[in-house]
Amino acid sequence: MFKWKSILLHLGLIAGLFLSIFPFYWLLVMATRTTSDIYSFPPKLWFGPHLLDNVSRVLSSIDFFGAFWNTLFVAAACTLLVLFFDSLAGFTFAKFQFPGKKWLFVLLLATMMAPAQLSLVPSFVIMAEFGWVGSYKALIIPGMVNAFGIFWIRQYAQESVPSELLDAGKID
């Protein structure tokens, strides 16, 4: 009986694996086909001969590497700024006492409960007022602090950094 359970479990996992990999396989197959091949029925499930033509057409019609550089720059800048500011705020919430700390933290948690879509139009209006529409500042500055990151680092610092270490630093 145990052997059959193991076999069924592995068959289910293999089926799940193929189900998970299939969209990536389909993406590669469609990248090698023409537009008429993509919309044909029944769909062709094997690779076609047009990969290099399709890639050259994409690279000639859009600035792919410019867009890639923009994405890389914005992602790296946001990541570094989030790490810096969230660690400062999270550590402050975890280890320092100041007036209004609990209320500020509740306000921080409340901002996590509002859907991000609610702030799209007001954020655009603010960026337009600042004259930042179409610039890196409009992407990087609003994304440089993250309520979830502050919460996560606060939880981590509260348990992992001993308060005695801070006391020893004050004495030194």
C-alpha cells in the first residue's frame, strides 16, 4: 500500500511539473512561429524555423536594450534605497522608544491594508505637479520606502538584535 501511495504521489508531482513548465515551452514554441502559425487550429506544438527572423524583427522595431537598461537601473536603485531606508525605519521601530511609536506603527500597518491601485491616480497627479512625469524620479522616489519591508525588518531586528548589544554600544 505504501508503495502505491509513493508512486501516485510522484506521478502527481510529475504531472504538476509538466503543467508548470508548459507555459514556458509554449512561449518558446510561439517565438519560433509566424503569426498565422500561432493562430492556426489545431496549434502546432513543435518548434518552427522563424526564431531568428522574429528576434531580429523585435530588436529592429523597439529599443529592447534601452528598455532593459531602464528596467535594470530602476530596479537596482529601488532595491538599494528600499534596503537602506527600510532597514533604518525597521530598526528604529524595533529598538528605540519615542513618542507616538505605536500610533506610527499602526498607521504603517494600515497603509499595507489599502490596495496599491487606490494610489495610482493620486500618485500620477503628484508626479505631474512636481514635473516628474516621464523621468526616473517618478519611478524611484515613490518606490524607495516600502511598508512591508519596514514591518519585516522590524520583526527581524526585534528578535535577532539583543538590546544588550545596543546598551554596550551606548556605554562604549
